[in-house]
Amino acid sequence: MSEQDRIFLGGGGADYGDPQSLILKYANRHGLIAGATGTGKTVTLQILAESFSNAGVPVFLADVKGDLSGLAVPGSPHHKLHEKLVSRSETIGFSDFAYEDFPVVFWDMFGEKGHPVRTTISEMGPLLLSRLLELTEAQEGILNIAFRMSDEEGLPLLDLKDLQALLVWLGENAKDVGLRYGNISTASIGAIQRRLIVLENQGAAEFFGEPALELSDMMAVSGGGKGRVNVLAADRLMGSPRLYATFLLWLLSELFETLPEVGDPDKPVFVFFFDEAHLLFEDAPKALVQKVEQVARLIRSKGVGVYFITQNPDDVPSDILGQLGNRVQHALRAYTPRDQKALRAAAETFRPNARFDTEDAIRDVGVGEALVSTLEKKGVPSVVERTLIRPPSSQLGPIGDSERKAVMGRSPVIGLYDASVDRESAFEKLRARAEAAAEEAEREEAAAERAEEEEREFKAARRYEGRSAPRSSRSRSGSDSIGETLVKSVIKTASSRSGRKFLRGVMGSLFRGR
């Protein structure tokens, strides 16, 4: 069954139809794997990941239930389903079936079950961050000002505390900065800060920082020629849907911005699987859905294939669903009017087969079976066929903790991302400026106190030198740069003893415990 230009999906003999394959040349035209819980979606995802890897194509997938960790070890003849797997391979004519493992690299945004995944606020950018935070036009404008100030004043935005500190600085100097960039509302700044807190509470503090992920460490090929299989541990991440969407959309955007145009290559350069896609789109802001749609439409020309895995095709917005040319539809259960409507809609998306009714087939296929339609010559969808999906070569089900540790111990990226780095950035630089301003304020106050004391002594005739007591004066010429505004405002605030106490209180609360 081995053919270099395609991925074998399954067959079934006389009761089913012709063997079904996914042509690699059209694999970057995106795809959909759908079906009710327990019908075999995860196994289909697993065999696709294996096949792409064998073709030298690196893949990325989110492991929601932990089952996909089995890609790291070969299947076993001692497994309880071994005889069924062998029987299935014989039935569908899968003569190349054998157990093998794949070059898996485990990732985890929280750093518990894999290498940490990080990016910086700067790499995320104001536009994408605004979409994820659902900011208004005015709030988005302020965020853009913050990024502009970061560039002009040499204040790198690496993590959340950098952005939060820069927003505080903008609020304190809204009048001066606003003269150049437009009105800066403290209410809008407060709204942005509150949305950042929501993101932080979902775990974003660990996602934003350094060392940032290098895409080349995902898009790699092993020494044996297999594409790297990047498995993101997403069981805990599912409890933070906004952070999950943030990461996936950032990764897609980075791929789009980084990769060159390749048109229609002989095989994809990278394949991206969105597992549990309904979690991505459920209650998602319209702007986020539009961004996913835009990236999915354009990233095909970069050689990247995007596959959505979900329970019901209706979970994927119609504008995105229309771009998914390769489809594997497992059984759907139609118990409610909404389910029945969704089933009919799913059936209508397939090119009909005269041998059976597509709607009935979607309802009747068993576990491990599916209706398959892939793109053929000139990108035309094939006639839908009822198919027995081929068995996987790697282990069915999750691996143990000891096996996971062993895989991570020989990981090609070990030591590159495991320890976080907190170098000097906007937060530290603003803190240093604040401390310098506080010291300058103390010196100004001390000089003023000395001048007052000398003047009192002069008036009391305790020290008469035949001239007026010196008074502290300081002339300034020219205009201050934006970067000096903080020092000016702090010195002004600290011109009295009570002001200095207030300053220390503010600065202490802002920078203590970071």
C-alpha cells in the first residue's frame, strides 16, 4: 500500500468501496475530522500524524485527553486490541502495517508535562493582543501607543508585568504623552489592565516571557527522515479557553509571518491540528473568529495545512468550514432537532455516492469507520466513501509518567526552554527610573531644606556675611524628551516631605514583590 505521494486512510472491501488516501499535494488545503465522542476521531488524528511524520512533514497537535502521548512509543502485540488491529489491516489490505514509534517532543504551557512554551508581548503585537482582549477602538489605540513608546524609549515588552508597568506610566503621564499621540483616558487604561488580569489568572504569566519559542525547533525532521511530532499537553489548558485560543492563534500567526510563500508544494511544510475545535470557537469574540478565518485562508500558500477536530461540523464557523477540503466524518448522533439539522448539513457538504444515502451513513457507521472525501486532481473533492480507518502503528492510549520522562530526557530541545529568563525590560527600566527620580527628589528636598535653614539663620542674624542668603534656583531650557517626563513628574510630586512619603508608597506598591 506504500505510495510516496499520498497517505493511506483506509478501505473495506466489497461492502465499502475503493481504498481512500489523502494526496500530499493537496494536504495543505486543510481538513476536518468530526464525529461524536467515542467514534474514533482521536485514532484518525493519530494515524494522520503518523503518516505525515513518515512523509517527512513535522506536525503540531494539542493532546486534550493525554491519549496522543502514545505516539512516542510503538504499539505492542501484547495490547488487548492487537488481534483486532491485525485483522483490520488485513481486511482493508494494509500490507505495510507494523508497530513503530515517532519522534515526539512534548510541550506544556505550564511546564509540567513537557517543555515550556513561551512568547513575548512584543512578538504577540498590539493588533493580535487587542483582538484577544476584545478591546474597543479607543483602548486598542492606547495599546498601540504603549508599543510605540516601548520602541522609542527602549523599554522592551517581554512579559505581562512589562506591559502593566508601561500602562501605569502612560496613565501617570497621560497629559504629556497625549500632546503627541492623542488623548489617553485613564478609564481606558483601567479597562485594559482588568482584561490583562483575566488573562493572567488563566496562566498567561507563564506563557509570556523568555526564552521565546523558535519555530525551527518545531518544524524539524529527525535523523531518520521523519517529521517531528510536537504534542502539546492541553488537559489543564482546556480550563483556560482564552489562553488556549491565544496560544493557537499566535502560533498560526507566527507561521504565517515567518514562512515564505511556496504556493502548492508536493507536500506540506507543516501540519497543524486544532483538537476540540469547539472550545476554540465557543463564546469566542467575533474578531478572533475572523482572525482565524483570515489566517486559515492565507496560510495555505505558505505550505501549512490546518485540520480541525471536533464533535460536530456545526462547531466550526461556516466561513472556515468552507475552506476545509479534506474530510473524515465519523458517526453523528441525532437526538435533538439541532443535532438532526447539523447531521443533514454535514451530509450536504459531501459529494454524494449513488450506492448509499450519506445522511443515513453518517448516522449508522460504527466505531473506527467514517465517511471520507479528499481532494483529487485539480483540487476537486472525491465522491464520499464509507471507509474502515486503518489502525495506528504507535501505542493506542496514553503512556505512563516514567515513559514521558524518558522521552523528555532524550528530547532534542532539552535545556533550551526549561528555565525561564527575566532580563532587564520595561518593568525593570521603569523601576530604575522611578528609583533614580526618588533619589533626585530627596536631593532636591535636602537642598531646599538647607536653603531654608540658611535663610532662617540669616534672618536671625546668626551668620551675617553682608549678602542675601543663597536661594536654590534652577533654570531649564529646551523641551524634555518623553523619557524624562517620569522624572519630572516624580520630582514634582516629591517636592515636599508628605509628597515624598506618598511617592515611596506608590513606588513601593508598584514594584514590591516582582
